[in-house]
Amino acid sequence: MRPLSYAPPAPQSRASPSPGRGLRTQPCALPFPDALRAAAAAAAVSLSLLAGDAACAAVAAAPQPPEMCRDGGAAMEEEVRAEAVTNEQLVEEAWEVVNESFLPDAGSRPWSPEMWMQRKQDILQGTIKSRSKAHDIIRKMLASLGDPYTRFLSPSEGDELLSVNGIDVRGKSAFDASSMLQGPKETFVTIKVKHSDCGPVESMKVQRQLVARTPVFYRLEKRENEDSSVGYIHIKEFNAVAKKDLVSALKRLQNSGASYFVLDLRDNLGGLVQAGIETAKLFLNKGDTVIYTAGRDRQVQNTIVAESGPLVATPLMLLVNNRTASASEIVASALHDNCKAVLVGERTFGKGLIQSVFELHDGSGIVVTVGKYVTPNHKDINGNGIEPDYNRLPDLKEARDYLSRCQSKELS
């Protein structure tokens, strides 16, 4: 076992504001290529194709030619509608998204509705003479929030994944999409991609070139001064196969005589949040809270709970450090706060924000931090991290006693 000194959600829809400032959201479209690139990394689809380098990819041309997303009349109507939105209205449209949805404590600078209103008045005092100038103003306006995750997307960055093997992925998470992309080596998957706001919809038949790699590594160990065996499991990241491979590891270690488990999340920067949530559920009782999501919009506010009982009920020690982040912190806090695991090591990184993508009227868009993850014990992960219970690995009796006290306190 390594010594402790061994050296992170789907876009939200939103009601349209007043005419002339209509916000058109893509409620669950996956941004392309970033979300698809992450999904393909888990599913091991050729990244050279996803980067646009078709010459380097193993691609069989789809029989049908690329199709336009709208007919000529509709495309012309789209252009007229975009031109009907003034530069000032576009800036105000972006301002409204932040005003209604931005999580105030996400930025490094103070924010209030009054301050944001003053910002709009200052910006709209003069005439904005070009669309590129309007885009620059939006960039600067968002940068003034002090949130590195809230940013502007130009119209050319609006590509999205539409379907996988004929199944619509709009409404599905990146976790679900990546699972759909998986398959045996050298088999084919057909993906449909929409390029920009009114660009072509292109079908591509892609050969799966690599096998999705497991992030789970495990072994059975004996610790000094202990008769029982420990199952050591290291999870490097949470990808689409993490849960499946963890289940396999747990069962094999149990069958080999493991009395308890050490789950190592050190240097695990996260990955797919949903994969982390599903991993945490493996150890929780039915009805236990996995994580809360909090935000100003009610659509962001949610409580995620375990739907069934635990796969294993043996004591669990969870190793963390300052590079344990995002989805890993969701797992760590869920198991700790529900008295299922003792945390060992260092304070975790503290990354717990949620972003949504909002499309603006001219086909550009903005990514806005709209929420955050809160632990079952109602502690804010972001910027704070999670404090461990021990800085060294306790023996089994000590860990059992700690978890017993935790459970007694929870019941009282």
C-alpha cells in the first residue's frame, strides 16, 4: 500500500424573456467537441476524428451527404431574426442570464443584483456599433464576475452531438452518451453532429480503435499486526467504466477474503460526475443522501439519494489528498457524512461548481456557473475541500470505533 506522502451537470433550459431579447437554450444538447471529446476518451473513439483531422481517423464515409439543419427559407428567416436583434439587445440578453442564474459566491469578486444593474447601465450608455464589439463587451462583462468558469462562446463554438447510432442524445448526460459510444475494438459507431447554429448536420461512421481503459486497480494485502486481509482499490478517475470495474473488484476481493477495504482517491481529479455519484451509491443505504445541488434557479436545486442498499457493508477507509477533486470529493463526502468511511490523508482540493450553457439570440452562447455541490452534512465543497479524519491510516479497530461513534451520533 502506498504511503500517505505519495505525491473536476446537462445544460439548463430557461424561459424566454421579452420579445427582442429571446434566449434560446439547448436544454440538454452536449457541446461538441468538448463533451464528445471527454465521452470519446472514455469510450475510446478516435480522437483524431473528433478533432476534425479526418485524414488521421479510421472513418467509413456515411452513405448520405451532410444535410443542412434548415431549408433555405428557414435559414434566411434565421438570418433576418438574428439581424433584428440589436447589439445592445444581445448584450442585455447575456446580462439577463447572469442576473437570473449566476451563483453569487462562485466569483472572486463581490456580486449583488444592485451592482449588476449598475453594470448594465454603464455598458448601455453608448451605442454598440458592431456585433464583434458586442461580443467583446459580453466577454469583459463576464470576466468582471471573477469566475474562471463563466465565459463567452462564439457562434463557431456552438457545435453539438445529436445522436449515437440513431439514438437521440439530447436530454442525456455526458455519462450516458459516453456509455453509448463504447463497444468492442474495431466495431463502428455512427454519430451525428450539428456544426454551429445553422451549419450542416453531418453523419460520421467512426471505428472504435481502442478499448476503454479501466481506472480501477486492486490487490489483496495483509497489514502489520492485523490478522484480517484488506482489499486495496485505487480509482484513477471516474469514467464510464469506473462503477462496473469497481463492482468487479469489490466482489473479487471479498471472495478472496477481504475483511475491509481501502479506497484510494488520491490524485483523482474527478471525471464524470454521474460516474462518481453512481460509485458512492454502491456503499450507501437506501435513502441516504449522496449530494445536494444548490443554486438560485429551482431547476438547479436537487437532492440526490441512493435508490437501493449497499453492495458491501464492511468498514471502508478512503485515502484523499489535495489533488482529490470534483467527482472524487462527491464520493468522499457522501461516504464520510453517511458514516460509511473514515477519510485519511490531506484536505481535498475544493472544486464543486455547476455550469450551464445558454444560447444567445445570434447563435453565440455563454457558460454560466449556476450552482454548487453541498455535502450531506450541508457543507460547501467549493473553495473549502473536505477535511480528513486522520492523517495516517488507522488500524481496523480504530476505524470501526470511529464509524460506530459516527452512526450513534447520527441516530441521536
